Amino acid sequence: METEKENLDQKQLNFVGFIPKKLKLESSPELAIFPLNVLIGRYAVRDEKTVLGSVLYEPDLSSLVITEKKHLVMKYRSRYDCRYFLKMIIENESKSRRCEKYRGKDKIGAAYGAINWENQEESWKNFFMHVALLGLDKGERCQFS
């Protein structure tokens, strides 16, 4: 399986969703409300072959902030393209999650989801299906497989 970091042609893409595992740190068990990482992928046809382009976003633990409203905010940075990051926001008052995707300072998309404390697994899966819909941006570097 050959991989390369290249740009994707948005016109040839099909949605692919991945549900991440929870972040588990012995020193900070309260952070399990965040994902371990986020993988966004799309299928494309290149040279008459179907390939999967994917980007792995990894947590930047040093970016964790608790806002005045007690929201938890953490950035997830692209492994392949330093211009791109996700901002995960846990809103305690409204009991919801938000994920915003950025290219530099420009917000290029967002996903929202309620946290159902009685059925957290279901609300987790639903939210990350919406995050995956943010997709890959035109020109965003990714890994092909």
C-alpha cells in the first residue's frame, strides 16, 4: 500500500465516517469526554483506482483551556498539514459538543451535537458522524492508501 501527502480533488470525493475512541489519560480521567484523535477520510478515483484520502488530527494537550463559562476547549492538529486544526469544545451549560475546523485563522466548518448523559455512546457516535462530514478541504494535504 503506497501512501503520499497530496491534494485531493473535491469533485471526486465520497464521504467516509470514523468513530474515534475516547482519550484516556491516567493523570486526567476527566478528559475522556474528548476523542483520542479524529480521522476524516474520503474516497477518490486517482489514475482509475479508488483510493482513500485521510487526515489524522491529534490532540494538542497544551492547548486545553477552560473558559469563563466552564467550557472545555482543545485543539486537534493535522498530522499532514500544519495549516489545519480542529477545535473541540465541550459546552457544559448546554450539554453539547462542538467541533470547528480551521484553515489558519479561517473557520471552514462546524459540527454540533447534544450530549445525552444517559446514552453517551449513542450521542458520541452521532456527533462524530457529523464531524466526519466536515470532510477534507480542497488543497488539504492527506495520506492516500
